[in-house]
Amino acid sequence: MKLSIIITSYKNPDLTKVCVDSIRRNCTLESYEIIVADSETGEKTKLMMREDYPEIKFFPFEKNIGFQELVKKGIGESAGEYVLILNADIIVKKDSIEQLLDFIQGHPEVGIAGSQLINFNETLQFSCFKFYTPLTILYRRTFLGKMSFAQKHLDKFLMKDFDHQSIKEVDWLMGSALITSKKAIEKVGLMDSRFKMYMEDTDWCRRFWENGYKVIYFPLSQMYHYHGRGSAGKSVLQSLFSNRLTWVHIASAIKYFLKYRGKPLPSHQ
């Protein structure tokens, strides 16, 4: 089999259904499989998968095991030569899967590639980034991010200096819609289990670079992304004292910086 599509989901059967239906409607590949790995699975999700999608490999989990564990389960159960990882909040557009697959098949130097993510009004979502620094976390999570010097830093982090319509080598890609190969995974390894939420995609892409593979932003493939930033956009007091996700992000960032302390960034530009 050429392609396995792994959908990671969390307590939202309605989003999962929309994602699955968009794949079945818009993917024209002759041979592919869909795998759904779901955290904190409810009865509605179990019933939906059993009754509506009996052909799909479905792996429910009672607890919230985290994104990277869902991805690992999907990869471990997959039969495809290539693996497309999708969050359940992705809606696949026509030809988007085929374009990604054709690109990575034709470029063996590419270890991982990501679609352009767009909002439902067709506007761009930033999904390719420069590597984090401690200042990036500070500016994104506190009132300092509103300062002009911080804005310049964050604009660079978000790669706002190009039009996002060009194929480009990037430091890392958001994990919402990524394609890679089993061959590359065998060399690079699976996502790092120390990152339960946040930074797992950053770390994985960095390891692809370190193992001689390119990480590519591929805007010729577009997918809709229903994306809500759960730990951003609040006042500093709200963010620091009432938003658990902020602390999870900071904790993951600390683990990331400790892991790569003293190591040079991969050079690709």
C-alpha cells in the first residue's frame, strides 16, 4: 500500500466525521487506508466509527494520551509506504493529498512536507516557522509580545517575510497536516515521548534536519484547518494564572531547550 492516513482526534466526533468524509470525498488514490486514533473516546465516537466507518482502523483510548502517542499508534498500525498525519480539525481539499504524495515521492531528499493551512474564508494560517528561542516563548506568552521589538522577533518566527505561495525549506512545520515516509521514520525515529503537548512537531522536524532530510512547506497542497489557540490571546494575568495550556507550553519549551542545550541549529539556508 502506498499511503496510510492517520487522523488524531480528541473528544470531538463531529470534527472527526467531517475530516474523514472530506478524505473519502476528495482523495482519488486507488489504494490507501485511514486510521483514526482517538483520546478520551466517548460512546458517540465509538458508535460512529463502528456504524459509519467499519472499514477504518479505529483505536480508542480511555485517557488523553497526547498527540505524539496517537501518532505513534497510527504509524505502528499502518501499512503504507508513506504516512500522512492529520489532526481531526483538518478538512481535505480536492487533490491536496495527491499533490503532497506526488511531491514527496519525487523528492527523496525530503523527509517531511506540510500542506498550506487556510481558514474557511480562504485566508492564510501560518504553519511554517523558525526554530524557537527562549525569547519566542516569552514574547508569545506575556504582554511583552505587544512591544515593537517583540513583534519584529515574532514576525521572523512566523516567517512573514515571504508570500507563503512558494515551496520553501523551513525549520519546522505545524503538526496538523504532515506527510513523511516509513523509510525516513526508520532513520529519524518516532516523536519524542517527553513532549506530551506542544513542541513534539518542532523537535521531530529538527531531528529530520539533523538526519540529513529536508523539511518542506508545500503550498501547492491546501487544506482547511479549524484552528483555535487555546493558550494564547489572553491578558498576562489570565494567561499565567488560569490557563493550563500556557504552563504546558512553557514546560514543553523548557524540556526542548534543555534537550538541545549547547547544540547548534541545523543549517539549511
